[in-house]
Amino acid sequence: MSWQPEVDEIKRRIELAKQMGGEANVARQHANGRLTVRERIERLLDLESFHEVGALAGRAAYINGELIEFLPANFVFGTGRVDGRRVVVGGDDFSVRGGAADAAIGNKMGYSERMARELRLPMIRLVEGTGGGGSVKMLETMGRTYVPANPSWDIVVASMSEIPVIAACLGPCAGLGAVRVVSSHFSVMVKGVSQLFVAGPPVVERGVGEKVTKEELGGAHIHAHGSGCVDNEVESEEEAFAQIRRFLSYLPQNVWQIPPRMETQDDPQRREEELISIIPRDRRRAYDVRHLLNLVLDCDSFFEIGKFYGRPLVIGLARLNGYSVGILASDPKQGGGGLDADGSEKMTRFIDLCDTFHLPVVNFVDQPGFLIGTRAERQGTARYGARAMAAVYQAAVPWTSIILRRVFGVAGAAHGNAQALNLRYAWPSGDWGSLPIEGGVMAAYRREIEASPDPDARRREIEQMLNELRSPFRTAESFGIEEIIDPRDTRRLLCEWVEMAYELLPSQLGQRLRGYRP
């Protein structure tokens, strides 16, 4: 007598689970331009690497002990591999109750988070739905109401200081679903297909009188371009999966491991002639900082994060001689590169990311200072800027700065930790001080200039005198800057530095004293 009948029943139920919400609901999902959760998992992971957990969970109906109906739980999760690396992946099944928690069965979602944390594996969330308490129709079934709580949220919070957490917003995500997306180290949403909001249009119309569509309320143009709630916007789900795989490739499995090194054919001694003239002599002219980065970093290795939010600051992950590094750079094409409130918030989160996962940081500095004016003050630039400075000074990860041009004011002073080694290399185009001469002369010499018979001529005389003193060589003479280098040597020096940085990392592994905040 064998257990074959029961084994056959296991297989039958798994096949029922794979039917998800049924043909009609799956067809509706496809008609809306979205993949099903199982298609997503299949396309994200390495071929045939998915091992599902909890496939038998669902709502069953019996007659005389025989199963006559089975509706699977609307959360699918398990382990798999991404480019050979093991991960935990969990996704909402929108074809069953729109991804709402009232069809989740037994907190499968929370179990997936615990599995990722305790196995110290990256957590990938494929989010579509509310993921919270479901609709008010639940009250009829439950016969009572309840005090809201978020089971397993302690695990979610703790995981962000221990393992990479990645989230994709792949359809309408409301309430807890939206919070699950933003509670991550990297998030992505699909343009025109996915939306993210605290509450959907019907609730918004009833609650605050706004009549809006899902896209108007929480489309990618709002969150990837405006609010910063989501990092990157993509054109398709396939592109979202590609970005998830790429982001993960720069990070370790957890904070107790060193970030992986990739083989590269890019010569660490490569010298790009274009670098000698890429910074204009006219200080009012901008340049393409992304092109500059690609000339220095390993070829095609720069992966930008948050391109459309906090635009005066460029951030991303890259490689130097195959080693993973975090990159900061001012963009002079965006308001001169002056750090605003959004850029400061973006900078804080990114530094925390790099420090949490032991990614050495390279800061390409061309910082004219914090954004000024009434708009900047209303946005709280001073407070957000102070938080960014705190992140710089709290970071324990190896850090170096390449001073491309301007270093002015309090924001300029935050290019590195002045009380640490503060390893810096300046280009001959370096220009620094408490204030730019062009804007500071009238503040410092106003009385003298106004008392002159020819104020304009006197102002020009003072500017000429001060310009003779602004040469970076004058600063180097007093060891106010450690090295001024040929810009073409930048890659070689950084490739040497990153090897030393990675030699230091084993002594820094583990959790930081302060936790990561989303």
C-alpha cells in the first residue's frame, strides 16, 4: 500500500493553483497589458530555478470529503536564482481578489519576508494590489471589524538593514501595497501600466472631493518624476525585470558579505584624452556629467537611479576594475547643480544604501551650494540638506572625492567627511571657497564699491584681484588640497583606490549601528 494517491492529489492541487483566478480573470489581466504573477516570476528568474512554497494554500470547497473547488491564495512566493544567485521572490496575484489581503491565506506574504531575512537572501517583491486589509466587504464575512495592524512589519523594517530589498510596482498598488513598494532599496514602476497611491480614485473622490483617474492620481510621471516614491520608470515589465537583475548584480547577498566583483575587459590604465578639456574654462558653461562618468568608470557599467527626481544630483551604481561602487555627481545642467531639498533627500537615501551594503563611494564634485530663494526655503532645503550632511558624516564606507570644479558653501563642505581621511583628488578646474567670487564680492565689499566714484570699475578691480587668488595651486601650496591631478589619470587612480577600499571591507562587514530608513 503506497501513498501514491496522496502524491497524485498534491500534483492535482498544484495544477489547480497554477490556474490562478481562472481563465476569465487571467484574460482580463492580459487585456490590461499586464502579465500574471507566475509569468512574472518565470521571466524574472533563471530558467526553471523557481521553487514555490505554499502552493497548496487557498480556499477549498468539499462535498462528502471530495474537493470540488479550489481558489488559490493570491500571493505566490518561493526561492529562485537571478544570474545564479539565490533570492526569495514574492508576487501578488491580481487575478484573485485584486491582490487584496483577504485572499492571501495565512500571511504567506509575511512568511516570505521572514524567509528572506532568516536565510539572508535578497527579497524581490512583485507588487500589484492593495496587500492590506481588503475591501469593506470583508466586514460582512467576518461579522466584526478590527484594529489595523501590520503583521510581520518588524521583519520588513529589520530586513532593510540586512538584505537587499527590491520592489516592482506592476499594476495599481494602494495602501499597504504602495508602502511595500517604497519600503525597499530600489523600486521601479511601468509607465502607463502601474500606479501607486495611498487610496484609489473612489476613496479619494469620496474623501476629499477629487475626481481623478488612477494614472492622474499615482502614475509613474508622479512618483518617478515628482515625489521620488519610486526610483525608476520603465517602458515594460521585461525592462523592469532587467533593471531588478542589474541592480542586484552590484550588491552582496547580505550585509555580512562583500559586494561581488565582475570580470571586466576594460583596462584600469585607460586614459581618455577628452577628459583634459571636458570642463569648460568659462565657469558659467555646463557639461555632460553622465558622459564624463562613462569616460572614467568601467565601460557601460553605470546604472543610474532616480534620474528624474532630485535632478541636480546624479546617483547610481557602477564598477571600477570590476568592483562595485556607489557614484554621486552634481549635474551642472540642472540649476547649476545646486543641491535642493529633493536632491538632498535622494543623496541621504543613496549614501545609506551604500553604507549599509559596504559599497565604496566616489563623489564627483561640482557643487555651487544649496539652492537659494523662497522656493528652496519653503521646501525645507536647510533641513533636508542637514540630513544629507549627517549621512555623509555617519557613513563608514570607504569614500573618495574627485573635485571637478566648484566646492562652495555648506553643501560643498559636505563632499566628504572633513574629520576623516577625506581622500580627495582635484582637477585643475577646481574652484572653491565660502562663496563664489562673482556672487560674493557685493556682499563682502558693498560699502567700498558703493563709495567708489565708479562702482562698476571698482567691483571689477576687486574681482580681478580675488581671481588671482582663486587658483587651486594657491590652495595646494598650503596643503589645503592634497592632490591636483591630470584629469586623464582619474580612472587609474580610482582603480588603485578601489582595490585598497575592498581590502578594508572585511573588517567592516555586518550591520551598521543605525538602521536603514526607506
